[in-house]
Amino acid sequence: MYDLLEMRNIHKVYPNGTKANKGVSFSVRKGEIHALVGENGAGKSTLMKILFGLEAPTEGDIYYNGEKIVLKSPKDAIKYEIGMVHQHFMLVPSFTVAQNIVLGSEPRKGALSSLADHKRAIAETDKLIQEFGLQVDPQAKVEHISVGLKQRVEILKVLYRGARLIILDEPTAVLTPQETVELFQSLRKLVNQGYTIIFITHKLNEVMEISDRITVLRAGKTISTLDTAATSKEEISRLMVGRDVLLRVEKGPAKPKETVLSVRKLSDFTETGKAILKDVSFELRAGEILGIAGVEGNGQTELINAITGFSKTYEGSVHFLNEALSGKTIKEIRDIGIGHIPEDRQTKGACLTSSVKENLILDLYQDKQFRRGPFLNQRKIRTHAKRLIEQFDIRTTSEDTLAGSLSGGNIQKIVVAREVSKSPKLLIAAQPTRGVDIGSIEFIHKEIVKKRDEGTAVLLVSAELTEVMSLSDRIGVLYNGELVAVLENSEDLTEEEIGFYMLGVKKGEKKAVTS
């Protein structure tokens, strides 16, 4: 194999002075799957945006097939047979699979016609599907197909436009284990047909399974390029973070006590009356972690909103320490001892136009310890902020820095620090490590287990099945708005078995434990 792509000494400096890439060199051989890994802010996304023509490098050169090229837009990248599948799908839900695949490059009914030829679009899509074995119904509406099939549609889109080098950004982020297996089978077929793949991910198990080589970025620089067969997850994580990282969660058995949260026959509906939660019932006890697994969009958000007061439309009951939460405001719910790490940190978790220190007391500013009569006690607020910044390793130049100027991972640390430091009786952790680097994931996991051991009841909702299985004492699975099982997290419980519940293949078997 020869180098299909070479990016030499790539620098990217933004107008505000941020240096995203600092002399990165990166090469990919024809016909390989090359994993690109690194912590948040390492420069991976910027480098790939430069390769796909979405950003222009401040300095450096790109060579493709030995030819120096300049990419001013994605149109230029497509011309050089470079395609990109973004982490967040860019599909039109009301369009069919075929319409999405040909969108912007629709076949016409005649040379001079402006009318799209739908029959030809279906035929061309079907031919593509058969050629690459990415099975999906070309006439199905995208809004009605699974997440795994949507991923296939995105790949077919870039193949339709002639891509030979395909960039995949976190392609398994919302897939079940079974869908991930199918995706990897498809990727290997593509490579066997002469295609080349750049695979961006933070899941080191997948890196080891699917890639031929790995390039590690750290702080905007290339640290190393490794042959996958000659390395380990431990070495990769050490190169990414700059120190040894504990890749497994160390925790003893749970010692559950009294029931803290009781949910009974909880149902919720869309504005059109469609059920999005259907008679969900469970109990959560002090000193245990109940993980909720499921493909995103199966009722997880609505469940959390009902418990935390963001939803008032639900039917059924939610009790916290035998006290009904129905009718309480969000502030009242927080004040009685419920902490909430929300899935969307930017809209529900933090105020980006406020400082770090202000975000760390967002719901505590009326607390006596932070007040001096009618005024805020700035000295105590600053001392409080400095303690949490150090304890939670929030990377900021000052407690006065605006939260919005920090990386997503550091904003998440602010939210986690605020919620965990209050020692809540119930902690609801929704996607607690989303967008957070591997070193910070290790720290956040330790904090969640520490809270459990201190007697906090933890409701963990995560799209990362490995995270749910590593942290949880029991695991509930949501599918199509129903809690189809609650399983004891024993050694013989596998990701594949949970995946079957997530896909709706299994439901409420004897192994399920209803609380």
C-alpha cells in the first residue's frame, strides 16, 4: 500500500488566537482503516474539517495521490473523491432513502429538464445498495428507519458522490452493539473493494477491533502513529492523555438501602398525542446506580424531564422519599436534594455568558453561605470556585473566565462539579461523559461511584452501553417508550444481550427483575 493522503505540517490558528493544529502531520495508506484518536481539543475535528474543505489551514500542505491539492470547499473535496460522514446525521426525515442519497445530485428526466427522475433515483440507489451490501429500503422514509440504517444512508450518500476516501466521525456513537457489528462488516467490505477509511472515535475497543493503524493527537500535535496489531488500549490512552489512565471502573458491590425514587405507570405524549413513554415503573434505592440503556430517542429525555420538573404533561406518579414531585417547580425539586447533570449542558446545564464561578453557584446564590445581607459574598464565591476548579481539574485561566469560552469537556466538568459537590440524595446523570476526554471520563466515573458509596441514589442515563455496564448495579432498558427489562448487572450479562432488548428483539424475560 502507498500513501493515498498526506497532510504535512498543518497549522490552524483562529482569529481569536486559538491554535487548534500545531504542525500536525498525518498520512493514510490506500486501502486501510486508519483510526484518528485524541482527547477533546486535540485537533481531530479541525484537521478533518480542513481535509473536507470546511476550514482552510493557516499553514501546511495536503497531498492526495501524490499531487498537492488545495481544498477551498467540500465541493473541492468531493472532486478529489473525499467524502465525510458527520457525527450528527444530515438527513431530511420526510424524504425517502433514495431522495436523501441523491439530494443535490438528482438524476433528471432529460438533458435540459429541471424535473427530478424519481424512478431513476430509486434504481441508482438500489444498484448502489446491492453493490456495497448496505441493505436498506430505497423507498422507506428516513423518519421511519432505525439509527443503524440512517448510518448506512449517510455512507451511501458519500459513495453516490464518488468518494474513495471516507471520513467517519464517531460513527458508532448512537448504535447498538449489533448495529456496530453490521457497520464494521460493511466497512471491511468497502476496504476489500479498494476504499480507504479514516475512523474518528474515542472508543478504544473499536479502535483495536477495526483499524489497521492509529494516529494519536494531543494538544494540537501529532504524538505517534502506531500499527494496531503492535499496540494496546493502555498505550493508546497513555499517549492521548500523557499519563496512565484506568480504563475500567473499580467499584465494590452496592449496599442499597431505602427507596429514594419511585416511578409508577409514567406515561408522556407528544403534542399530537403520540405516546413517548408508556407505563414506565421502577424503584431506585439509596446507595445504588440504576443505569438506563437504549438507543437515543426511546423516551430517555422524557423520563428525565418528568423527574426533574421540565415536563408537566406526564401521567402517572413520581415520588422522591415518599414525596410527590408532581406540581413542584424545577427549583423546588433541586432544593429537596435532587442533583441533575443534564444531557444538553449548553442549554440546561450552564450559562455560557456567565463566569465559571457564577456557573458553580447557579442554584446556590441565595444560600446563606454565599450572601452578605442582601449582597453576594464575592470572597466566598471565589473561594468555593477555586476549590472546585482544582478538585475537578477544570481547565480555565481564571474563575472569572466566561464558561462559553471553554471547551465542551470543561463546561461539562463545571456542571458535574456543581451537581456532585452538593451531595444530593438523588443524582440524575444524563450522558455525564458526552464530549469529555478519556482522562476526564475516568475522573467523572470515580465521582459517580463515590457518590453511590456515600449513599446517594444514582440514575444514570447514557448512550454509551459500556459506560452503563461499567457503572450500573442494575440496568433498565428503554425501547419505544417502554421499560422492557430491569436486569441485575452480573458478570454473565453481555452487551449483546442488552442490545437485543435495545432493538426490541427481547422483552421482559424471566431474567428481568421488576422493582
